[in-house]
Amino acid sequence: MLRVFLTIVLPLVLPTALYLLWMGIVQRPGESRGALPWPWLAGAGALLLVLALLLVIDRSGSSRSGVYVPPRAENGRIVPGHFEPRHSP
């Protein structure tokens, strides 16, 4: 759940939250805020989302070499998945 929040929700919401915070700080009392720049905020959020997902994909890759053998049942027991070295032909 935390990973989903950090990689999807936060990058999408962060530009809008920062913009609203900035507008709250610099806005004079009694002055209207005006329309939000939704296309720019959505574009910035989408860009941050893509960057976050690329970072997660890059960092979660396995550096192990070999062939992955998935989990299987043998003699009533479950043998966990593992990597076996590649055999040279």
C-alpha cells in the first residue's frame, strides 16, 4: 500500500499540492486565486509518475544471472522458486 502511494498517488498529487501551497503563501488577502492551470498540473503529475515508475523498474531488477525455476510441488512439499546457473552448450 505504501509503495502504491509513493509511486503513483504522490507523484500525481504533488504538483497540485505544491502549487496550492505556493498560492496560499503568496496570495494577498482578499485577492481571488483565479483558475488553476489544470493542464500544466496534470502534465507535471504525469511526468513525475513516469519518472517514479522508471526509477522503481530500474531499481527492482534482479542482477542474478541464470535461469529462474518457479516454485513447484515435489513429493508433497513445495520447493521455492530459485535461480539455477546457465549450462553452456
